[in-house]
Amino acid sequence: MPVYDVVIVGGGNLGLWTAYRLARRGFGRVAVLERGWAGGGATSRSAGVVRQQGGSETAAKLGKLGRRLYLELGDELGLDSGFIETGYYIVAETEEEREGFLRLVEVRRAAGVENEWIEPEEGKRRFPGLNWDRFVGATYTSDDGYVHPPIAARNATFAVRLSEGVDLFEMCEVLGIERSDDRYSVRTVRGVFEAERVVDAGGPRGAAEVGAMVGVEVPVMAVRHQVVSFPGFPEGGEHQLPLVFNVGKGYYWRPEEEGVLLGMSNPVDEADESGRYQIGFDWAFYEEMRPDWEGAFPALEGLPVSKAWAASIDYTPDHLPIIDEPMEGFYVLAAGGHGMMWGPALGEKLAGLIVEGEVEDLPKDEIDLGRFGRERDPSTPQDTIALPFPKK
């Protein structure tokens, strides 16, 4: 029976980064248990957006740290980081959005993120391909961008495999977790692992189930997110184009090789409880929304689709992460819908909690699990720069 200091359940972006950041601290023996392939599941199906323009202090700080750690890991491995800097506009269609976005510019700047408000006339000069007549302005950060999910998953997996003291087990589904005295027994299809600490990094398809194994309720659910890629760009069009997010309509686009990738979420979709990684693409919703994004960015009009897929994305009730130890030796890590964007930063913060006993530099009421059991204070922040997730 192998004995470890930490067993991490889940070998996606969050679990891999937690293991790597623990190894960087030289913290004992770590096992990562993944029921499929490392970096598979929701990680490999992501769109890979990395922005620092969060909707709260926590979101901005995690975005900034995540971007930096992606770049640092590439340097450490001697491989490309997969991060592409494009600049990022988050557009406002209404005066109400404009007022809220202007407040967030100050929040981001206080968190160390360079962020500015762009009036439509200035936007037309900087990015003339966008139909600025539809918008009242946008926030903008020049060093936001995206990662290629396969490269990000490759690098995190390499980092774990090269780290002393870390063992990675694929095809190692967890069947049960029991606690006896000061140790956990983690029962899997590949035998039983023992550890002083267990990390629940199960993602949209496993976090709630893993928590339930020890009697901890983890309000992490899965919902459909849809992505299409267009193989080319119209002749004479501007490329490399920046990222653009229309929060109110729930869609965004970014460059993808020689073409464009577009992601969207349907606000009426409910939590997906199928447990499957492959879920159906809603072509009717795609066609319903297509005139809207083609009107916003006419260069997208009529482009053929190269690939289309529906992915599971995790969400929490307030779109913010969970970084907590709700039970002695049992830790919960969840991304609130931002697994690729915040994965490196969340791994670093949880490693700090395990080793130093605290999460530095983040407000506790935006990251602890207990906040979902308390009566919500109306002044408590929510991450408003997020896709339209279900309300429960």
C-alpha cells in the first residue's frame, strides 16, 4: 500500500499545477490520480482564454498570476509556453454595463493589472474591424491572450513527470475515500493509496462526487459550453486579431491558427448531470446567435466551420473559486468556470495553503467553501465577467 504526504484526485489543469507547485516547494511525496489521461477531460476541451480582466479582486489577481506562471513554466521546461499575447477587449453594449465596467477598471488596477477604458471612437482607430457603433466602449488589457490547451496540458504533465517526489497515475479512478485517525485511505481501481492529506481537484465531472466520499458538499456543477473554429480569415481582414468578449451575450472570439475560434454559452442551459465528456452541440442556438456576432464583427460573416464541439465547464454559484480545507487534511480546489485561465494560480495558492497553512493575498470570503452556507451579504463580490451559468 503506497503512502504519500498528499494524494491529489484529478489530473487536469488544477491537479497537475497543484502537484507541480508542491514539488517546487519540496513538499514530501505527492500522488496525482487521474481516471483518464492527464490533461484530458475538461482541460483538453477548453478554449484556453487567459485574461486578467476579472470581475473581482480575486479574479484579477488570479488572472495576473496565472498568466505569469504559464510563461515561467515554458522557460523552466525549455518549451513554448503555449501563451499567445493578443490584447483583449471586453465590450459594453449598455450604459449599465459601462458603469459597472468603469468600476472594475479601478478594481483591476488596484490588483496590479494594467487596464483601461476605451471609448468607441478610440476603439475604431485601434480595431476598425469591430462594429463599434453597437457598443458604448470597452475595457482593454494589452497583455491578455490565450493558451493552446494541448500545449498547456503537455507542459503541466511534463512538469509533474519531471518533478522529484511526484508520481502520476493515469487510468486510476477513485472509488472511495475513508479517514482513520490521522490518515486517509483512497481506494482506486489500481489499489489503495494512503496519505495524510487529500486534494479534491475533480473538476466539473468529479469535484462534487469526490467531496461526497468524505461527507463534504462541494457546489461545483457542470454546464455545456460550445466552441467552433473557422479555418481561415477573409482576404484583406486584420489578423492577428485581438480577443473580444461580449459578456452580455455570452460569446467571445480569439485567433486560432490561421482562423478564428468562437465560444458561446446558452443562458437557459441547465446543469449537465450526464457525467459524459462528450455532450451534444446545440446547432439551433448557434444559428440563433450567429447574426449577433456577425453584426458585431462582420469579418465572421459566412465563414465555414472547421470544428465544433460542446465541452463541460465547471461553475460555482458565484463564479469564484474554492481554495479551502473544510475538513482536516481534506482540501477542495475548484475554478468556478476558469480552469485554464486560473489553473496555475490556483495550484500555487492551494500549495501555499497546504504548506504554509494559509492562502496569501486573496480575500477569504471569495475563496472559502463555507461562504455558500452563509447568508449572502449583498455587498459581497461576484465575478460578473463570466459566461452565463445556471443560477443553481
